[in-house]
Amino acid sequence: MKDLPDSAERRANLKGLGCARKRVEDARFTQGKGNYVDDIKLPGMLFGDFVRSPYAHARVKSIDASAALALPGVVAVLTAKDLEPLGLHWMPTLAGDKQMVLADGKVLFQGQEVAFVVATDRYIAADAVELVEVDYEDLPVVVDPFKAQEPDAPVLREDLAGVTEGAHGPRRHHNHIFTWEQGDAEGATAAIDGSEVIAEETIYYHRTHPCPLETCGCVASMDKVNGKLTVWGTFQAPHVVRTVASLLSGIDEHNIRVVSPDIGGGFGNKVGVYPGYVCSIVATIVTGKPVKWVEDRMENLMATAFARDYWMKGRIGATRDGRITGLHAHVTADHGAFDACADPTKFPAGFFHICTGSYDIPVAYCAVDGVYTNKAPGGVAYRCSFRVTEAAYFIERMIEILAIRLGMDAAELRRINFIRKDQFPYISALGWEYDSGDYHTAWDKALKAVDYEGLRREQAERVEAFRRGETRKLLGIGLTHFTEIVGAGPVKNCDILGMGMFDSCEIRIHPTGSAIARLGTISQGQGHATTFAQILASETGIPADKITIEEGDTDTAPYGLGTYGSRSTPVAGAATAMAGRKIRAKAQMIAAYLLEVHDDDLEWDVDRFAVKGAPERFKTMAEIAYAAYNQAIPGLEPGLEAVSYYDPPNMTYPFGAYICVMEIDVDTGEWQVRQFYALDDCGTRINPMIIEGQVHGGLTEALAIAMGQEIAYDDMGNVRTGTLMDFFLPTAWETPNYQTDWTETPSPHHPIGAKGVGESPNVGGVPAFSNAVHDAFRAFGLTQTHMPHDHWRIWRTARDLGLHG
Amino acid sequence: MIPARFDYHRPDSVAAAVGLLQQHGDEARVVAGGHSLIPMMKLRMAAPAHLVDLQGIAALRGIEAGERIRIGAMVTQSEMIAHAGLAEAAPILAEAARQIADPQVRNLGTVGGNVANGDPGNDLPALMLCLDATFTLEGPEGVREVAARGFYEAPYVTAREEEEILTAVGFDRPARGFAYEKQKRKIGDYATAAAAVLIGAEGGRVVSASVAMTNVADVPVFSAAAGEALVSTDCAADAVAAAVAAMQGDIDPVEDNRGPVEFKRHVAGVILTRAIARAWSRA
Ligand SMILES: Cc1cc2nc3c(=O)[nH]c(=O)nc-3n(C[C@H](O)[C@H](O)[C@H](O)COP(=O)(O)OP(=O)(O)OC[C@H]3O[C@@H](n4cnc5c(N)ncnc54)[C@H](O)[C@@H]3O)c2cc1C
């Protein structure tokens, strides 16, 4: 060959898999040129705003909107009575329950939507909200899921009176939603009872909220001339929203267009269908004018999808030398006023049965009781519907507690019980098939990176110094080895409202060798436009810089289930690779025609097909693309396009080893993260820089959750943490430095071996931070205390252990 | 998050501002940096029909840093931190102000707004008590001086009459030993407890001591007894303990999301102990 660049150089030019390519999205975001829902302004647009309940439980005796309607600029005030004739005063949730759109006779949580005011101006709408007079009669409030199950507990869901069969089996109490079980109850109990050492503890994962930078909102616009409804919104699953909107409104699905523009963070908060969307749609249909509704920060924190509120009672048994014999979990799940999770139908507690974690546990059982309380609905955020985060926190706490009971080092206990590399694919006691892993290698790498032995020595010295009165600070070493389960999921057992959880990619190669690809997912900051182009670059030989990625417009993108649960790479990423392979297969036939050889005589080399044994005879993908449009090739249709709908054969199982070193001031409860080491194994790494960014962000969320962030209620059901003054959102100042690292164990069933990483740091980070707090006090007898570990709770722990002298 | 309707005024003199306050009575509020008032308006906890902006009044801006220090009400917290003369004359100002919120808030939030606001969570009021500052108020009846130590009456209730404007704060160059120690949950948070301490020393003994506390009662707390407990001592452990005990007698914290009363009392003690140690080391 003459002057042709070699394969490596051509490969580098593609910026494909493994390239730390800069995010193509950032040019617009860093210049303030993003296009978010609230940036959309349409001629004649009206604005909606909610009257919300100040009470957590009350009867709505009357609503008087006359003063509001008299305010100039007010167009309408919608109440449940107005929606009832349309059958829209209630709507189905994504978990088999139903939910009020506007208060129908009573309110069940503080901040619940009572009336929807529509006005010509955002300010007038807010003024009118103040003028709507609602007469409430307060009812007894229950915010404790255990009290909610007492026989004489207040009846919350009067609409369910007499309903003894719920969406997930029998209901045994008026505030009971479901009981869901997995595994071998008797076997687990027997194994644990017969163990030499047993640890038993209740682990609470408090209620928190992802608080995305952009709150939820939409613009709904009904074009009465062509009968088309367009809804722009902060939707993590635009296609599902279209289907739901069609089913609810009766408008044919082809007449609905749903668009997710730029989204300022989702984290599951934007998966659900909210009353604001329904009311905006009704309002645009009624008024014939576009209607915008965007909630404010307090509304977002008080009323939209939260995360957790899981009381997990665990029992774990082991032999004296540390081999785990069995695991038993019973969970009380506080779902709030409506069960508005977004679960696959078969899994009302998501994938909580991943709770055996990274360990080879011979027998296990878990049961989850879902309960109604007077709190906001919607456990969707931060993997809440999938319950993987809860499961990881549960097992990583139970391991620590078991280590205490055994008098054993917690790192060693983990090592003894890890699923070994040679056991993969591994079927867990609760029925999952883990695709691949190499936990021992990751663990040893992590321990070595932080000089674990040295840290333990330092910690022991610190304890001695503390006892001698020379310091008031303790040192905690928080360990975690988590196993995630992502990429929902196989259509045979994963669905949302009956829609299988496949995903899709459609790619068109242009004649000059650039391309556009559209996916059924939607980025909310994950950088899809960057990474999906990289997958395609490696598959098709078209440089990533010449590939446009588009998502979020249901009129143009192929149907997909959206972005949450770290599913985009495992599912849509796979569809992307498969679509790319279809392109390549057709390209090979075109190349064979052009080179006048048989298909099988060609081999793929980075960006071209070359004749085997004669590499100077080749056709690049750009040349092939051109030929696809300008030559009549016998037996082949013109053009170069492909669509792939990917139904994953299995979930993927990313894992990681995190270690947190924390200083704790026993007198003030203040803490400081001295070191945080995070090793992630997400299979094939598409873009290391994006992975690092995802890990930094997720760890910072985890820090917030573990160390102070909560949605707290008082006994009256008032939200105590409804503003950013009290709701902890870390700034650069609170955020520690993170040391990231990796191993790479590809998924055997994914076309490119990628597993997904978006949520790993949140899943693994929370136990790492929390374990560090617990570990600091281990020498003084602490086994379990609940998050969030804010100053006063840490102080209380120290006080209760007698450390204040 | 959407404030109620209001009219906006931007007078260019104190007299004109006072005139507007007289004209509109309790319908009017002055706005300085807006970083306490505007959040309250967005929550509709305040809904003044007339907002009188002080930004256009040049006379409210100067800083004098001689033996007597005088800071105009509209000096921003950032300007106070950056001022070389103040850094030399009263370094406690910058140490305290740096612990207020974040740079964005401090770039707009003013000294006058912080002390006039009357929120026990504000940091500058306790500092002013510690410094024994006087506030200059100008109203329809003319100009008067009020001692900071007599200014704070109840949450958001001060000795300032509704038609008066706080034009400046003034105090004598303080003692050498200083510290402002604050515990908070995060950047942008008000204090769980904070302590302002000034100590003057001669020959290894305390000759003057002043102690004030932030956010541990419904008003900022000047603890004369805590200061007295330090005078004539060498700030050894027993003297510090006595000062802490005296301070504990003067505070009255309430439970909130920062924690229960017992915790806050404990933290107030720890914070004051640390503040005394630092102030003493600089005295
Ligand atoms: C996120 C956040 C965090 C904060 N954290 C802290 C903190 O940690 N510590 C702290 O001390 N403060 C904190 N603040 C408050 C901040 O310092 C405010 O700037 C300050 O309290 C008020 O000053 P301002 O100039 O903004 O006054 P404004 O908000 O304009 O006014 C406050 C009040 O004082 C009145 N007023 C203002 N100026 C005058 C005057 N010259 N004469 C008479 N009345 C006047 C107004 O009418 C109003 O009632 C925080 C604010 C925010 C938004």
C-alpha cells in the first residue's frame, strides 16, 4: 500500500469505542444555548399553576373559584368536577394503581394538586391561585408505615373500600397495597437458625429526592385545525407518554406528538405522568391555546417522584469462619398516598431480589409489604422503582454488621463470600443470572490502591489516641462492593404498562458518508449524542463527528421505553450496535459488487471493506454510501438505512468496589471525606471521560443522600425539608475529590459488552459513605444507626455511645 | 416562587427614600441586596405593595477605617471582605462575612440589610453586638444613633421605626484577639450555632472580652457574663468553661432541622470554646 494511514490511525480518527471524546452537547449547554421546556414560547400561550393542599389528609368540602375567575387574565380554573366527565379526574399509575389528577373529595398528601388555574400570564396565574378558596376538614394523618397497618389506622384510600385484590395480589388491610415474595422462606430461615453466627438488624433507607436542576413541566398545544396534539415536556420516556396520553384522552396515537427537548437532569424524577401534564392537555383542548405548566422547586420537592422510604429487616447467618449460610429480608415499603412507582408489572418491588449482592449465598428469601401513607406518591427516582439501591444498601450494611458479630475484618468477610470468577454466569439464590464478573480482582485492586492495611493501622492508633484524650476525631473506613442489575429488560418479563422494555435505533447513512441516528431513549445529561455516535463509529467506520444523534421526538424517533435505570447503553446501545451491523452487512454486499468479488472475500478494516489478502483493494464506508445512492446494484435496494429493535436476552450486572475514608468530629457531628476511591466495572468502556463524569455526579448524589439529604415529614404530614435551605444539595465546597479506577469485564450477551454505569455510583456510593460513619464508631460498639448522617444524628450517636464524657 | 404584584421605586437620596416610606406607610419596604427580602416575597411571606430600592443612593456606600470605623449600609458583604483598611483595622469582619452564604449572595447582600433584617440567623448582628456597634438611623424626625446591643427586640422586630432607614454602622477599632466561629450544615446555610469573640490582652492576661452568639435564640445574643468570665484570666480551661457556662445561661435555642435543643446547646459550647481559643491565640 502507498500512503494510506494505518489502521490504528484510522481507528483513532473515528473517535469510536474507548475514546475520551469531548461531549458534543457541552458547546450549547456551557453557553446557555440549551433548549429546555421553559424556553418554549408559543403565540397566545397560557400558563397553568396549581392550588395545592396545605394538609396531608383532609376532606375537600368545597372549592370556590369565583374570586380567581374574576381576576382579569384568568381563563379557567379546573377542578376534579371538570375532569370527571372526561374520566380524567383519576389516572392509572405505572404500578397498577390509580391516582387523583385533582383532589376528588379529599386530599392525601401535603402539596397534592387541588385545582388548576389557567391564565394569560404566569404572574396572574400565581395571584389567582391565592384567590381560590378551598374549604378543608382535616382528617387524622398517618405518616408511619407501621402505624398505617394497625387495625384502627385511618382509612386513606376510600376509593379502594372493599377491594381485597390489588394489582399484585391480595390486600389484607385498608392501607396495604401488596405483599411480594421471592425465594425460599423456610429454607432461608432454617439455614440461618442453624448457623453458628447470626446477625439481625433493621436497615432504614430514608425518603429522599433527586432534585433535578430543571423541575418538571410541559407545554401542551392542541391544533384544532389538523386535530394534532403536541406536548413538549420533561419526559424521560416520551414514547410511553404518547401511548398513555392516547389511552387516557382517546386521541389517536398518530395525532399525538410528544417531544422531550433538552432535559436538565431526570434521575427518575421525570419518568412518571404528573397531574400537571394531564391538566395542561385538558386546558389546551378546552381553550384551543397552548398551555405551559412548569413547577417550582418547592412543588418539585414536595409532590413529584421521591426515592426510597424502605424499612428493611434483615437476618443473615454464617459459619464461625465467615461463610454466609443464608439471608432473609422483610421490607416495609412506604409508597405514600398512591402506588405511583414505575415497575415492570411482575415486579412491584422492582429487582429488590438482587439483595444477595456480590455474594454467593446458598439460600435466601425476601418479602416486601407495600403500604399507603399520607405522603407524596411516586417512588421512581434514583432507581427507586427498581429497588436496586435499597438492596445494595441492605446487603452492604448486613455484611458490615455480620463482620461485627464475627469479630472479623469486613473486607476479608466480603472476600470470603464473593461469587468467584469461575462461577459466572451465576444463578443467584433469588433467581437472577449474573452475566459476568471478577469481584476478587476488583476488590484486591481497590484495597491495594488505598493501602487498606495502613488505613486500618492508622484507625487503630486513632482510637487509642481518642481514648487517651488526645483527639476528638475518629476515622471511618467505609467499604462497599456492589453488584448492580441494569438494562431492563427482557420483554418476556419486563414491561411498563404492558409495553415491553426493548429499545431501538434507526440509522440513515447520507450519500456523502455522514449519518443521523435516532433512538427511543432520551438524554438528560448523560451525553447520548456523544457516546451513541461512538458506538456507531466503531460499527460503521463513519467518524463519530459525522454522526448526528437525535432522540425525544416521537414523530421521528423509533419507539423506545426511554432513559432511566441505566438502560440506555445496555438496551438502546445494543440496538445501536445492531443497527450499525445491519448497515455494515449491506455495505459489504455493495463493496463486493463494486470490487467485483464475492462477499466472503472481503474483510472489515476499521472504516472499509478490503479484499482478503489484497488490502490495497478496498472501498471505504464513505465510498460505499455514495454508491448506495447513485448506482443500481443488482439485487439490492438503493439507500443505506437500518432499524433495530433490541430485546435484551438478559440484564447486565455492572459492579464496583468503593472505599471512603472519613474524619468525624464527635463533638459537633461534622464530617470530612478525606479520600474516596471508586473502582467501576461497567463492562466495555465506550467513553472513559463520560464514565468518569457519571461517576463523579453519582457519587456526589450519594454523598448528599448518606450525609444529610432527606424529605422529612412531621407527624402532621407537613414536609419539613421543602426548600434548598433545608434540603441538602452539595456544592463544590462539600464535594470531595474522587479517585476513579476501573476493571473491564465485558457482558457476554451484549453486542459490544457494555453494561451501563449511570447509577452505579449512586447505588454503591451510599453504602460506602454510610459504612464509613458506622465504621468510625465500630470500636465503641455501634452496629446500626440510620441515615441521613447529618451533624446532629452523628452527634447523637456519639452521645449515646458515651463519647461526650 | 412568584411574588405578588408591587411597584418599584428607586430614589437617589435618603430623604427621598424616607419620603416614599412616609407616603406609603406599611405598604412599603426598602430593598437593599434583596437576598433576604426577595426570597420572602417569592414565598409570599412578604408582599409589600411598594419596593423602595436603595441601590441608587450613593451616600449609603462609603467605608471609613480609622480609629472609629464606619460602614455605609449599602456596602456589600463582598466589598467589606475585600477592603484593605478594614482587614487591618477589624479583621473579624472579613472572617465572619466569609462565612455568610456564598460569593453570589455576598456580592449582592449588604451590611445594612443583614443587620436591619432582624433574622436571628444572620451573622452580622451578633458580630455588631460583640463590637458594641452603633447603628445610624435616618427618618422623618432626623438622624439618631442606636446601640446595637439595644436594637434587636424579637424576630424581625428591631428598634428601627418603620419610616427610618439604617444608613451606617459604626464602632471603635476592636481588640486584637478575634474569632468568628460558625457551624453550618452546608454552604448557603445559616448557623447551627456561631460565636463572635473579641479579646484584648496585656501581659498574658485578658483585659477585655466580648462574646456574642448567632442563631441560638430568637434574637442575636450578647453574653456579657461570658465576657466577664474571661477578664483577668489567662483563658485557661476553667475560665473558658466558666465563659461557656455563662453563655449557656443566656441562650435559648429551638429545635429545627439542624437538630434538637440539646445538640444546639452542646454545639454552642464547643463553638465558643474554639472561638475563645482562636481569639486568645491572636490577642
Ligand atoms: C442562600 C442564602 C444563604 C444565606 N446565608 C446567610 C448566612 O449564612 N448568614 C447571613 O448572615 N445571611 C445569609 N443570607 C442572607 C444575606 O446575607 C442577605 O443578603 C442579608 O440577610 C440581607 O441583606 P440584603 O442587602 O440582601 O437585604 P434585603 O434582602 O434587601 O433586605 C432585608 C431586610 O432588611 C430591610 N433593609 C435592608 N436594608 C435596609 C436599610 N438600609 N435600612 C432599613 N431596612 C433595610 C429590608 O426592608 C428587608 O426587610 C443568605 C441569603 C441567601 C439567599
